[in-house]
Amino acid sequence: MANGEVPTASGLSRLPAADAAVMSDRLETVLIATGRYSVIHCCASPVPFGIIWSARPNAVAFDLSLLRREDGDCVAEMAEAAMGILAGALPAVAEPGTPREKEEPLKTARRVLRFWRRLGMAPEDCAPQVVVTPSCGLAGAAPARAAEVLAHCREAARIVAELAEESEDTEGGA
């Protein structure tokens, strides 16, 4: 909706993009009405971080591979405001026609920590604030693959904490 990419019923045209302020206000209304911890998840590209930030959820979930350079400042603001970050770091299912290579949790952890550092955030704040998650598509994964991906993310999150600790020791001169 934010980018005017939703097709009309006939499929011959696209619905116009919704006004960003209206979208943010409506999202905020829904979030307030729940009275609960809220997470806004977006797997569209580009992720409308400005709209999400204006709605003031407790956390935002997105696929790290969709993060654009120009999104950095807004995501950094969210992080500085202690908003939870659910970083989709591992595809749950392979793109059709592409072989699935097995990624090690260490590589995933390094990618998450690199993302966090690019925001200008302290490495030691990553593990408490960032949840390593699968990127979109977990519902479409076979049960065995879903379990494998979740175990991978859990291990990557554990490694993020270790890497951040090592980084702190190195930067602190210990």
C-alpha cells in the first residue's frame, strides 16, 4: 500500500499509494487499541520504516536483506529509542530455482552484528535488543526446515552475544 504496488481486482492497474501520515495514524490507532506489546512486521521492499516509526510499535520485524542504505538513520533512531528489532537474517525457504546453501550460524551472527554496527550502535547492546529471526516465509517451510531454521537463529543469537562480548574486550583493550 505504501508504494502503490497493490493490484486492482482486475489486475490491469494498481491502487494508488496510501498517504503515509494516514497509514501511520491508522497503524498507531490499532496498536494503541490492543493495549499489548506490539510488533510491526514488513517483508515488502522497500520497508516503510518512516511509517512504522511514526506508529510507535514496541518492535519492528523485517528481512535484513531488504535494508537499504537510506533506511539506516530511521532504523538507528528506532534502536536508540530502545525499540525491539527482529532481524530476519536467514531465509526460511529457498527462492524457486536456486540451490539452498547451508549457512553456518556464525555467518548469520556476524551479519546481524555488522548491521547493528552500521547503525552506529554499541555491539554490547545488540544481543539484548535484537532478536535473530528467519526472514519471511517460515509458514511455507516444511516442518523439518522450520525447526532447522529456528534452531539456527537461536544459535546465531547466542553467538551474537559472544561476538559482542569479544568485541567489547578487544575495544576496551583487555
